[in-house]
Amino acid sequence: MKNVPTTSWRSALQSMLPRSLRMRLLMFLLAAIVLAGAVQGALAYRGALDEADALFDYHMQQTALALRSGLPVDAQGLGPGLDPEDENHEFIVQVWTNEGLRIFESAVGAALPQIAVLGFTNVQARGGTYRVFSMQTRSQVIQVAQNMAARRDMARSLALRTLAPLAIMAPLLVLAVWWGVSRSLAPVERVRRQLAKRQADDLSPVSDAQLPDEVQPLVSELNLLFERVQHAFEAQQHFVADAAHELRSPLAALRLQLQGLQRAGDDAARAAAIERLSAGIERATRLVEQLLTLARQEASTAVNDPVDLRATAQLALADVAPAAQARGMDVGQLESDAATVTGNAEALRMLARNLLDNAIKYSPPGGQVDLQVRRDGDHAVLTVEDSGPGIAPEHRERAMQRFVRVTADGAPGSGLGLAIVQAIAQGHGATVALDSSARLGGLRVTVRFAAAKP
């Protein structure tokens, strides 16, 4: 016979149980009540049987003692006038001489075998079990016996009397259990009704008032899920609005440049139109990439991996090296500390690359851009400084918003670089601060992270 896996038995048992939590609780509680009643009945029966044994044993012993001198040596048979139909075969008394002659029996045909063992013993006779007490005097052996069925009947009667109050209270106990379970699950039913009445776009938190401690964490996690879904919806709405707003102008410009290319009358005009169209396509491609990056960062879930911030900054420097060489700029990393933060390595690389890209774009050709990673207590700090014109203090807060360009009017861009940096920083629990660079004279961007624990 093949052994059935434990998981199969467990699955079969779970499939047999009702899916309703209320019904499961009622079933388990009622089963516990029935089991407790059965155990109590068994204990009551056993206790009553022990008490009956002790009582009847004492009664049998006293009966035998009372007969020690009550019968003559030559006494035989039953007393006159006793009707055999009135005889009691459940309680039997018989007397034997020391020579083994039975001289008295309490009922005709109720004789039990003579027992050599004195005191109490159990014998099988007359189709049942008899409890026998034997006592020997100088001339006689007295035996008093009782059918054990009588004792069991009495013990059963006493046990039923003990269980009678419980049987009467059982319906009330069942009603109390049903009321208590229904009352305890009422907050859960309230939450279910709240969710059933909601519209698809209603992501407001679910009230957790008066919820049991076991259900409250579930509702808290549900509210956190609603918050994340709401955040994702808002990011999607922002992306659609931003794309519709910002792509309108580049597409219109591309249409005009294409028309200019079609109207070009000579090779020189055609080459100039092609160059303008190519630049317009590049700007539109860059804008779309930045929009997609911003939407992905705002809607992404957190990744809690340890990231070497100094090594990530070096990779970002390698990414912008061609653009820096094209403008003849000095871009490098100052002496930095080893710092580990918790987050997404690719997103942090994008953060550093956007800061460096903005610094290169808005600094004059031949300028300088420096990056540094340092430890500040329990925090890791990433700093990017440039020698560009910087941002006036009154414009720094607006510079973090989307599509806002407050400096270097001649520099290409869409105003999304710092918005992407801000979105990545918020996803990693970091803060972004803009101020002036005392060393290079331009803008200094400081990103402060909470350092990862060793």
C-alpha cells in the first residue's frame, strides 16, 4: 500500500472545511463543546463507578460480618414461604461449611462456585461478572456477591444526572457561541461592505476602527496597497498629461522642418533643413526617453539591495565622458569615501548621470564638473558641483519641477533632469538640496541618503 503524502491529507481536510470563517469558528467551537461534554461524561461515569464500587463493597462486607453467627452449622436451603419469582439474583448470599458443603443460598439456582480466595475478587458466572466478598469463620465460609451490571447501571444513572444540567444549557451555550462569533466578525463584515460599495477609482483608506488585532494588519496592508496603486495611477496621469503637453511643440517643429526640407530649392538649403530636422528628432527622442524614465521611476517599487554608491558614481562618470570630451570639460571624481546605501543600483546610476549631464549641459565649454561621495555620520552624501551660472536662490525650488528651465537659455533640454533626480531620490528616501558652489562658483547639488547598515 502506497503511503499518502501528508500534504494530500492536509489538502483533503481543508477542502472538506467550509470556506466561511464564521462557519469554521462555529464548527470548531461546537466540536470543542461536544468533546468537552464527552470527556466530562466519561469522567463523571468513572467517578460514579468508583464511588459505587466503594459503597457496595462496604455494604457487602458489612452483610458478611452480620452473618458471622447468624446460621447454625446444620442449616440448609432457603427459608419457608419465599417465592422463587421474587428472588434477587443481582445480590447473592451463600454460606459454606469448612468441609465444602453449601448450607445456605439466598436464591434458588443462584449458587456461585466456591472460591478459595478470601476477601474481594471478580468471577465470571451466570453470563456476567460478579463481585464476590468471601470471609471465613471458625466453622463457615460466607460469600456475598453482587452483579457488576447493577453497579454500572447506577454509575450510568449518576453520570446522566451530572450531565443533565449541561444538556439543558447546551442550546444556550450554542446561541452564546454563535452570538459571540457573529459579534466578533461584525467589523470584518463592515469592511467588506465598505469595499463592495466603492467605485473602481476610489482608493481612499479603509477605516480600521474597532477591528480585531488579527485583522488590523491585513487592513493596514490593504491601505498601503491602495496608496501604492494611487501613486501609480497619479504617475500614469502625470505621464499622459506631460506627454500630451510637451510633445505637442516638438512634433509641430518637426512638421515645419519637414515642410522646409520639402521646399528646399538647392543642395545647401536641403542640407541645412536636414540638419535642423535631425536635431529636432534628437530632441524629441531625448524628451520621450526622459518622460518614460520619469514615469518609470515614479511608478516603480522600491528595491532594497545594498549599493556601493562610490562605484555607482564612477560608472555614471564613464557614461557622460563622451559628452564632456566633446565640450572640452574637466569632469572627474574628487577623493571619495566608501559608502553603501540601500536601493536600486541602476536607478542610482541614472540619478548621478542626470546630475552630471545637467552640469555638463549648463556649464560653458572648457568648464569643470566635480563629483564626490562622502560619509556624514550615518548618512551617505553625493555631491555634484559645476562652474556654470548656477541657479538663483528664488528659483531653486521651481527648478525641481517638471519642464522648468531657469538658466542657460541657449542650452538644449526639456527641464526634466532634476525632476528625474527628485523622483529617484524620493524613491530611496533621500533628500535633494540645491545651493551655490563656493569652490567652482556654479551650482552644487547635494543628495543625502541614509547609509545602509553593515
